Amino acid sequence: MTEKLTLGWEEWVSLPKLGLPAIKAKIDTGARTSALHAFAVEPFGSNDRPRVRFGLHPIPNRPDVEIYCSARVIDRREITSSNGETELRYIIETPLRVGPREWPVEISLTNRESMQYRMLIGRHALMKDDVVEPRHSFVQEELSYDVYKPQAAKVPVQRSLRIAVLTREPDNYSTQRLIEAATARDHVVELIDTRRCYININAFAPEVYYDSVPLPRFDAIIPRIGASLTSYGMAVVRQFETLGTYCVNTSASIGNSRDKLLAHQLLAKHGIGMPVTAFASSPKDSDNLIEMVGQTPLIIKLLESTQGRGVVLAETKKAAQSVIGAFRNLNANFLVQEFIKEAEGVDIRCLVVGGKVVASMKREAQTGDFRSNLHRGGVARAVRISKEERETAIRAAKILGLEVAGVDLLRSQTGPKVLEVNSSPGLSGIESVSRKDIAGLIVQHIERRAHPIVRRPRRA
Ligand code: ADP
Ligand code: MG
């Protein structure tokens, strides 16, 4: 670890915790503190744990490759540069790797885009026995800028991330757990009330405003968009996507799952098992719709239903006809569905994160009800799911494009039937039943996916 280094006047280095695997640095023993060239320097975080986020073009003369880094601030200092100018700079501390050695160094951030070297290593960063050979360059292992190619190494980030949760419910369990899990892993979470966002749709400078100020750049967005705000929430998420921010679920995938008809069509197209379902906007006779699905009892569901509120079990054809008639008079959108009797009021929630089922539970309806929703008095219990159920859940999330999803299944005689797929699954029930840190798993998924933003020029 503390082996001595011999350095030339220029060396390839890396700053692993900043997500910078290769930087050409100049070794300048005339300078005390090391410096990294940074632009768009934005402080964030709390007073007792201040952070800074900044942009960097790691490759000289390649302004198209742009990376955003975050680091903990340890100080702000007046630094005088070689040209005699004094500037108040943020000082960060982060591990520096040169050849075989990695050690923490202090680095000041300064915006000098014109400099030939993105980093300058000052004498404070060197250890006592290190030797600088001013006549040699690249004495240590040489690296390559190829690591900044978009397809390069998909290693999880180790830097402190700036994450925003889009939600209207700052106090709810899921939001609080996401904050807790991210903070425990040294990230910073900000809550953004989707309703208070407004958007500047501009090809050159797209921005999301919040209470009349543009929002900073986030590394990742966790959308938790309630059913009442789907289309506006999706527009906000889409805007973050335009900015290059990693969104845990994309707006398109949220749209796929929210629109029950679309979700049913996509899942059916890919051969996912579902209860036989029919829908119609205004067929002349309800009988046809009923016959398409089979015999009674059958389920009639309002498309906007959540928490089991718009789901009706019609025991007889007469009952089905009158419910359909009533829904139609209200101009409500609904679907008619085969009743999976053998499910016996139990449904299975599979929580999918990054293509894996990380937890599952079953929900049992209150006696006398067929709806297992916890809001309807259902009870959550642990369950072991079969391989087929696991695969169905994973495929359903994938087909809709969701990286985090709650997939609800019914157990039928002919295998698992997908009922619905939720893009902002609640964490409370599933964490307490499974005793797993699901919020932590979501944060780890973000670390795997939130690569430094590398911006490429738009083609004219
Ligand atoms: P919501 O979006 O309101 O939760 P769901 O489609 O999930 O609507 O239905 C609510 C509950 O009703 C389900 O969790 C399940 O227990 C029961 N249910 C829904 N559809 C069926 C069906 N086709 N067969 C049997 N039970 C069903
Ligand atoms: Mg449901």
C-alpha cells in the first residue's frame, strides 16, 4: 500500500470514487495542492456532510465527453494558481490511483477548461519517499481513454450519488425507507413534489424547474408517481430522461403499466398467462362481452381501479349485465375478466428489482371478500413462489420495461396469471413480510445503473 512511487512529469491516474478511470495528470511539485478541472460546480447535501457535484471533460479537446462527479467537501480554501490568481475553491478528498498504489488525496476544484491537463498533482499528494523524474513521462502503467466509450465497463459506481425521489408523499414509509437506505450508502436524496415541477422544453437547454428555480443535475431519479398524476408525472420523468439522468423506471414503462389495457395487450402479445379478459368501449349488447369471457361468476373492473376499489364480482349473468350497464352509464372504462376461483382470495406480489424477484408475499382477502388488497383488509404473509411464478414475474416486468416493479399473480389451475404490474410498488408490506432491505436493493441497483453521464453531441 505505501510502497514508494517513481513518477514522471506526466502520468495516467484514476480517481475511482469519482467514476474517472483514466485521466492524464501533470506532476507539479511547484504546487502544493492537487487540482482537478471542473465546471458547473454545485454544492449540495447537508451542512454537516457537504458535498459538491461537478462536470468534467476527462479527455482534452473532447468537450463532447462530459462526466458528472460527486464528492464530499472537506474544506473551502483560497488557492493561488501558478499565474498568481487567487480563487476560493472547494477541496475534496478522494482516493487517487497511480500504478499499483491507491491513497487518499486532497484536491481543489477549479474551472480552467483551457488547461492541457485535467489534473495537476501537487507535492502534498506525494509521499515522503516518492521520486519525481522530471525528464521522464509515463513511468507508471499507461491507461486509455477508451474507458469512456459508452459500451465500456459496467462497474457499479462508488461515488456519492445525488438522487431525487419524485413523490407527493414525503412522509410515507417507502419514501422514508429509500432516503434511509441511500443515506446509509453515502448518497444524498432530495424529495421532489412532482406537482411543483415545471418544464422548459427546449432542444438546447432542457430544464426542469422547481418552485421557479431550475433543478440541479441528479445522478438518478426514483419516480414514485401516484395514479392521480400519471400523465404529468410521466412528462416530468421524460424530461429528466432528456437531460440524461438515469430514471429507475422510464416514463414509457410507467405508461405501459399504468394503462391497464395497454399492459394487458403487451403481456398477452408475449404469451404471459392472464385471466381471460375482454374490453369494449360501447358494444351494443353486454351479452357478447360476457360470452367472450365465459360463464359467471366473472370480474368487472374499472380501468382506473386502485386498492381494489373498482373491482366487482358478478355472481350471475343478470348481475354482470346490470354492473356493465351501470358502468356504461357512467362512461367508465372497464374490462370484463374470467374469475379465477381457485385463487381463493389470495394473490401473490413479486417484487422485481433489476430483472430479479428480490422478495415475494401472498395477500389473503378478509373472509367474505375475494379481493386481497391490503387496503381492503387483506393480510400479507410470506410465501415460497415456484420457478414458473418467478419467471412469469420477471418476464412481465421486462416486457413492460420496468426495472422496479410489483407484479401481482393469481395461482390458477393452469399456472400463474398476471393481474397487474405496479411501477411504484409500496415497500412497507413486502419489507416487513420478507424482512429484507428492499430499499437498499433498489439503491444498489441504482449504483449499478447510474453511470457517469457521458454526453455525446447531437448529429446535425
Ligand atoms: P386494483 O388495481 O384495484 O388492485 P386488481 O386487478 O389488482 O385491482 O384486483 C384487486 C384484487 O381482486 C386482486 O388483488 C385479487 O385478489 C382480486 N381479483 C382481481 N381480479 C381477479 C380475477 N380475475 N379472479 C380472481 N380474483 C381477482
Ligand atoms: Mg391490485
